[in-house]
Amino acid sequence: MLESNVKIGVTEISPRAVQQAAELNFKNGYYCCEALMATIKQEFKLDVPDSVIAMASGMAVGAGKSGCVCGAFNGGILALGMFFGRTEQNGPTNPKSVKCMELTHELHDWFKTANKKNAICCRVLTKEFNMGQGEHKEQCIFFTGLCAWKVAEIICRECGIKNLDEVDEPCERRALADIV
């Protein structure tokens, strides 16, 4: 079990509820990355300033509307770093740095498979849509919830928080079958 950088105010959580809250935060006016960070802060009852949401603002729509890395994925990276990243300048072998990189790599590989487009590039994920409208927005809401769910699942696993969605089979297999 890892020690988190932030004080977590829950001992159990439903990653499925985190997913739904992230989707709602997007629908209510946040961009993907902001929605994910706000949701993780709210649902895990973190004692961190709202500036963790603000720092995500420029990462939306592929980093400042550049179409590069998916903002929902960027939010997932930020959230994992907030929990498991380092604050010391002590080189690449720092255990926190190594673990955070491993968890980010896990999210990366998982998201490429889960989005069924084998990509993390916003331009690739949205190429057939008109930006900000209809199907594009629906897909971004879905990807935001998807990343929030996976990040919540990782946090539960790594911090020893009871995952309320796990019943008879691992949450990831069941959730992927339901969502993707």
C-alpha cells in the first residue's frame, strides 16, 4: 500500500460513482481535465485547494486547444501525480517518481485500449467530429468519465481504499464490459 501525498477523506468509494460525477462535472461546464480533477478532489474528499482544478484548465482540448494529448488523460496524469508524485529533486530513482511513472504508464496503456482508437492524441480521438458539438462532446464526456473511473480504481488499489464496485469479479473487467 502506497502513502499518498494528500490526505484522503474517505475509506471507501465507488469508482462508478466517480465516473458519473466526472461526466456531470463536464456537462455542467468544466472541460475534461478540470472535470476529472474537480471530481477526484470532491469524491475522495481531499484537503487540497481549488487551484488543483485551475492548474488543469490549460490542458483541455489536447493542451490549449492544440489537439495533442487528450485532456481527460492529462487530468488522469495530474491526479495520479497529486496522489503519488514526488516533491524532492533527487533524481530518477526516487521511489515515488518510479511508482508514479508506472501508474501513469498503466493509465496510458489502459486508455489506449479502452477508447478503442488506440490513441491518446485528441486530434486522432476526435477527427470525425465537429469540435465541441454533438458526438464530439458526448465522446469527451465519456472519455472523461472513463479516465476518472480508472484513476479512482488505481487510487483505491494503491491506497487500500475499499472499492465499493468490487463484488464477485474485478471491477476493471466488469466495468470495461459495461462501458466500452
